[in-house]
Amino acid sequence: MDIFSVFTLCGGLAFFLYGMTTMSKSLEKMAGGKLERTLKRMTSNPFKSLLLGAGITIAIQSSSAMTVMLVGLVNSGVMELGQTIGVIMGSNIGTTLTAWILSLTGIESESVFVNLLKPENFSPLIALAGIILIMGSKKQRRRDIGRIMVGFSILMYGMELMKNAVSPLADLPEFASLLTAFNNPILGVLVGAVFTGVIQSSAASVGILQALALTGSITYGMAIPIIMGQNIGTCVTALISSIGVNRNAKRVAVIHISFNVFGTVIFLILFYGGHVIFHFPFMTSAVGAVGIAFCHTVFNVLTTLLLLPFSRQLEKLARRLVRSESQAEQFAFLDPLLLRTPGVAISECVAMTNQMGALAHENILHAIQQLSDYSDARESEILQNEDKLDIYEDRLGSYLVEISQHGVSMDDIRTVSRLLHAIGDFERIGDHALNLQESARELHEKGLRFSKSAEAELQVLINALEEIMSAAFGCFQADDPSAARSVEPLEETIDQLIEEIRLRHIQRLQTGDCTIQLGFVLSDLLTNFERVSDHCSNIAVCVIEEQNRHLDRHAYLHDIKTAGDFTADLDRELKKYQLPKA
């Protein structure tokens, strides 16, 4: 083995890691928010969490990405610490699938059909099909499938390069003498942990071990402690991701490390204690790629079965090692770690925007209530909610812009666009709630009161406004374009109601039934009601725009107002919200 073999080994590792990253990112992109929604459906049942963790890790082919996602979700307050334990254990099982795929490189047969199972034989065809999909398809999903196929082929090519690079080692006596040192299980664990920690990929670490095993120089006694150490080394990614997050998120990393360390220590004691008593004959036998995949799977499955009943104890240990904050935490927000899985990040942005919309809706209702039943406590709540809405707009806006720079799909881009439009409308609705609160305070402090006829007219308008807000926020949360189309007739109805109330107010001024001072307050109220109605219309159009990216907003509003069904809907709303006779 010469210096060029070392170069080839490094290049093979580079191809392997790049292929793994490409495949994993494309799988995450295709899964999108389904990963996050699946995680949210978890119950306290640890076995269900275990299966979910294994299934999602198999889907995205990366236990490290799974753990980083969990740290981000816990830091954002989306998941509780206890929910993550079963998922972490399941992810350790799910990641063993890669080792089984890589073990196919060791297949030896003269049969054409059996040889087709070898990755180096079928991966070029997969790469060709992937390139055709990437270059020839207009649909984003098909291009993502193509990237997955190309990523897999690059990964397998890297594995083949590593296998060829280390094959001359079988004839080197120096290599054989070096391997005798790995008969010390403690050294094997340390080497596996350190090497995996450096490259931050247990799959790549296992792949290199499988490539070395194909030389026939690695025994079960050498491989087993290295495999145990690799499971510890893969925790480095979680440890790095826990820097700068809240205490609960740090505890996720502690649980991941504790699980693998305890599993390794327990099985080192049990396995080598049993070896001392029974002298396992296979310890000195050469291990192949399939044998390493088998040991990797058995270790993770047995560790999970052993420690799953002690999930609560692991959680208590994490809480004891990472103490609670002495000061109250600020309300949790989206974590930058989620940007590593843009689909999950966007799904969480949708949930956060829905929270912002609900807060804006609540603030308007509080402000309307102030007009008839003023309360200092309610005023404080309105002001606090307004501060929160400003924080939502600032952080969500910055976060969504950052997400759009992480190579998201066209569907996700449309969702980001809808959210960016919506948070602006929600924030402005919050501003109008503040304006209504100021008008209510002026009425309260000056002891002003509208005439009975003006109050009755305002109540009709408020009823229509409450309906349009419920319709707009409801269609946004449900992402329902058909429901969104019912908003525009209500918006037109409110415009006509406001116009009629203004005319009636002028008549009352002329007859002396109303004062100039009350007129200024009424004008402010009507202006704010009209603006809230306009923003509700914008929110509804945003929902429709996401379904039709070529929609021209102004042309749509013109077309819908000239349609026959719009006229019928408008007539129905006008009959529903009729002002009392003057």
C-alpha cells in the first residue's frame, strides 16, 4: 500500500460523506413537514416513539440529523424532553440499515442475478436514472428523487474506492501486527468513538470498518468494541448542536450520550464477562461486511431493549446533570437548528404563524370589548399581546427569509411567500387593535357615549367584522382556498356598512344628535374597522395565491367582484347585516 492508496482512501471517504449528505438532504426535503407532523402525533407510549424514531431515521438515512432535529424542536418548545427518549433509541436502530446496504458489497457469486445485487454493479444504472430525472424533469419532486439516486450512487462509489484502497493491507505484516492492539476492547471503543466523532458519521465509520473487513484481517473480537465506540462517537453531532440552546435542549444531547455510553459499558461487561467464562469461539474468526452489519444491529437493538424500561431514569439523570435555569426562560421560539431540515422548519413556521394570527384575532376582540366594557386589566393584556406580535413579525420574518436560502422545494417557497404576507397583515391587525384600545380609553376617560342609534349601527358593523375575522383566520389555519373565497363578499359588505354609517353620522351632526368630539372618535373607529377588514381580505387572497402561483391579486379581486356568484353572496351578506332604520 503506497501514498496513492491513502489518497484513494481519503477520496473514497469524501465521496461517501458527500453521497450520504446529498441523499439525506434530498430525503428530508421530500419528507418536508411530514417528519414534524409525525413526531407531533406521538403519545407517551415509548414503543410508538421507538418505532417512529426508527422509521424517520430510515427515511432520512441519518441518526445525526434526527437528533439535531429533536434538539431544535425541544429548544423551540414544540416537544417535551420525555417525548424524545424513545425517538433517540429508535434512531439508533434505524441507522443500522445503511450498514446492511453496504454489506451487499461483499457478495460473491458467478450468478448474474446475484451479482446484480452488488451495489457497484447496479449503482451506475441508478446514477444514470437519477441524472435523467434531474436534467429532464420539470417537477421538483422528481428532481429530488433523482438527487437521492445520484447521492446513493456516489456513496456506493466512495465505498468501492475505500474497499480498493485498503485491499493491499491484507498482505502487510505491519498491518496485521497493528491490528493485534485492537484485541484490547477499551482501545477498540476509544478508536471507534474518536474516529466517528471526527467525521461525524457513524454510517461512514461503519462503512470504513466494513471495507477493512473485506481484507480478511478483522476479527469479531476487534470489530465488536469498535462498533460500540462508533455509537458513542456519533453523539458528537448532538453535543455540538446543543451549544447555545436552552437547558431542555441540552438534556436531549445528554440523554443521547447517556444511552450510548451506558449501553456500551453494560455490554462490554456482559459480553467480555461471558467470553471469560464460555470462551466464544467466533472471537478469533474473520468478520465480513455482513457480520459487521449484524453486530451493529444486534448491539443497538439489545441496548434499546435493555434501556427502554429505564426511560424515566434517563430523563431524571439528564435533568440532574443539566440543572434548571435560575431565571424564567423567555417564550420559546424557532430554533436555527431546524434550518438543517427546512421542511420541518417551514412546518413549524406555519404553526407559529397560526399562533400569531390567533393572538391578533384575540387582541381585536379584546379591543372591541373595551368599547362597551372598559377594563384596565384588559388594556394591559392588549399592550402585552401587541409586544408579542411585534416579536413574532420580527423573528418569523427573518427566519422565513433565512429558510428560503436553504434550497427548499417550490411548494415550500409558495408556503414561505404566503407566511411572509400573512405575518405582515397579522401585525397590522394588532396595530389596529391598539388604535381601537386608544379610542376606547378616550371614550372611557372623557365619559363620552354614542347615541343609541349610533351604538346599534356599530353593533351591526362589529358583528360583520367578527365574522370576517373568523372566516379569514379560519381559512388561513386550515389552508382552505374554498373557504377563503367567502371572505371577499363580507369585506365588500363591511365597506358598504361603513359608508352608510358615515352618511348617517353627518345627518345626526346636522340635527344636533351627535357632537363633533364623538364624530372624531367614530371616524377613527370606522377607519380601523375598515383597515382590519382589508387585511382579512389580504389574508384570504394569500391562501388562494398559494394554490395558484400565477395569480394576479388585483386581477383576481376584479374578476371575483364581477362574477355572478359574488353578487349573490354579497346580496345575502347585505340582507344579513342590515342597519336599523334611521
